[in-house]
Amino acid sequence: MRFYPSAASAQQAGFRACKRCRPDASPGSPQWNERADVVARAMRLIADGVIERDGVGGLAGALGYSIRQIERLVQAELGVTPLAIARAQRAQAARLLIEATSLPMADTALAAGFASVRSFNATVREVFATSPTELRDRAVLGGRPAMPGALRLRLAFRRPLCPDNLFGHLAATAVPGVEEWRDGWYRRTVRLPHGAGIVALAPRPDHIDCRLTLGDLRDLAAAISRCRWLLDLGADPVAVDEQLGADPHLSALVAKAPGRRVPRTVDRAEFAVRAVLGQQVSTAAARTQAGRLVTAHGEAIDDPHGGLTHLFPDPTTLAGLDPATLALPRSRRTTLTTLVTALASGEIDLGPATTWGDARHRLMTVPGVGPWTVETIAMRALGDPDAFLTGDLGVVRAARELGLPSTPAALSALSDSWRPWRAYAVQHLWATSDHAINRLPT
């Protein structure tokens, strides 16, 4: 047996994935979601398609390193260069397009990120040991969409997975016009590098059913990456549950619902805005405020298959709004306008390239942004698995019911044994209430 640190390094060594079990479609290493070092941030950026858009130079620039330094660091840990990892990702995107659409092969090559049909053909043959045409001939024809830009695929995850709080949270906090729960599917609009899209996600016993409607198929890899991030599908639930379940206070909660994930976001800046709108108000009030913002400033879209109407407004658009038009307390208006201005200017960066510590520090400089808001953003936008909301009302109530200390300092000290999975502990603590966020919508 030979072991390789990544699928890309195995491919470079001349191996190809099994055509039956398709390990190349597996969730990938959970390390990239657990860490905030340079290589982990590089992997998150590559997954989001930065190399396809801006090349290796764009990756290095986003991280603040030279191309040579980034290549050396990634090569040392993964055995291949960033370009080889992006190539493996392009090959997987190509396979999805070949098998799930009727696009001409030349258009498929462009959409998957290849510079030419020649390189597309060569890569597919090398990675999958077959030609693009043969891959398509073997696909189930009935699974191809009838309309351009629409794809249906399966998103893999490590078992177990508890969908209740994951989809329950997304549905209960859905912003009208941007998100909806319809016929067993969570649907939302998403702003992608080359245009707008609509994603629809539904839990299944062994996968997440995913439907993508894309204005530009070049956004396929980015759309998949954001859906996986939204549902925390890269998590290692066995490692999380093993550590949290060892605490006698949490053991029953973990045993009752193993595999809880942290519901995240497809747009980090959007979530930061929504976190401010949700300060000290109910879930329903936060949805109402966000819905008003969307109606007034969001970009209209067409959704022939549901009730979605807008993209959530980006920070640049919100930075130009008149604060007097916001139906918010004056102090929160100041918080919101200061935040969106900082996001629009790049003074605050919540993207995959940022470190969790730097993002926290910059968020704390915004007037009206305190520990609760920062940790909420860290947990659901930045993806820090150790973010912990000691002062959250739901966490405090759960702590009291479980016989845990409920003061922030004492609870924080007790939670040291839950590191680095305290964000998952929050999900279990929240689940002790009968709130709609904890129930899979019907």
C-alpha cells in the first residue's frame, strides 16, 4: 500500500480513482476547516476557485505571500503544487458537467476552467482513464437537466449527519426573497464570481441532494464549495462527538443526536450584516429587518421554480444607503453603517484568506460590535470550530438546565475541555430548547 497526502498527489504519481466507489468525490480532508494556518487558508481559497479566476499569483497575493513561498508550503504538506490541486478540482468539475449536462464538450471545457479543449481532453483521459465522450455515454441520461445552467448532484459527507438543527436553523432564519423552505428543499440565491445563481439543498440518508441553477457554468466549482461550506460537510463528526461525548454534561446530548454540524453561510459579508441586525432581537424580528433591507437594496432575480426574488445586497451597495431610512435604533444604525463601510473598503476582510484572530480583532473595532456578535460571525461566517458564545441567552439557559455554570467566565473555563470543538458544543446546547431552529422543517 502507498499513502499520499492528497488526491492530487496520487493522480500525479500515476494513480486514478476507482470508477465504482469514486473516492475522488469524497468530502476531502477536514483539516482545512479545522485550521487557520497558511496552507489551510490556501486550500479554502483553491476550493472557492481563486486559481481559475486569478491564477497562482492571485492565491499568493490574497494570502500575502510570494508565489514561491506558497508553492513551497503547499508542496511540503500535500506533495503537489497549488496548480496541481486546482487541476484535480477542474477534473472533478469537468466530470460533473460531462455526466450531468448535455453541454457541447468545448463549452464543458471552458465551464470547468480549462484553457483549451486539448488540455481538457488530456486531463480527463489521464485522471479518469477514459475519454470525455465515453464518460458521457456511461452517464444516466435521465438525470440530465432540460434547461441550460441547471445541475443536480450529490454532495458527500462523513457519517453521521444530524440534519435537524442544520436545515432547521437555515429555514427558521431564512430572509424573505433570498431564502425559502419549499417542498423539502432549502433554496436560496447566491452571488458567484461570474453571476447570480440559485442553490437548492435537501438531506438524504447518505448524501445531500443538490440542485444548482447557474447563470454561468464557470461558477460550478465555487457554487459547490459554498454549498459544502454552508452545510459544514467537510467536518469530522466522529472526532467531534468523541471529544464532546466524553464530558458527562454533554454525553447524553451527543448520544441523542450524533453528527451535528454548524450551519454556516454562502456569503460571509452577508452574514456579518445579518448578525448585527439580529442583535438583541428575536429571530422573527431579525428576518423582518433583513427582508426590508433586501427589498430596498437587493438585486432582483428571476426564479421560475419558487419564490426567491433578490440577491442579498453587497457591502458596496449598503455602504451608500441613507442611515435615516433604516428602521433601527440609532446606535445600531451606526454599527451597521460602520460595518458595511469597512467591509466594502476591505478594512475588514472575512474571506477565506483571513485569519480568525485578525478578523476578530478588526470586528471588535466597530462600535456596537461586542463578543456575542464577533463569536457568532466567527462560528458561522469564518468557520472557526472553536467559536463559543458564552453570553448567548440560549447557551446560558441550557447551561443552567444541565447544571453547568452559567456566568460567562465560569462557563468559558469549563469549556476548555471541549476545545477545539466548542462551536459544535453550542449546537448541542441550543438543541435543549424547543426553538424552531432545532427542528427539520415539515
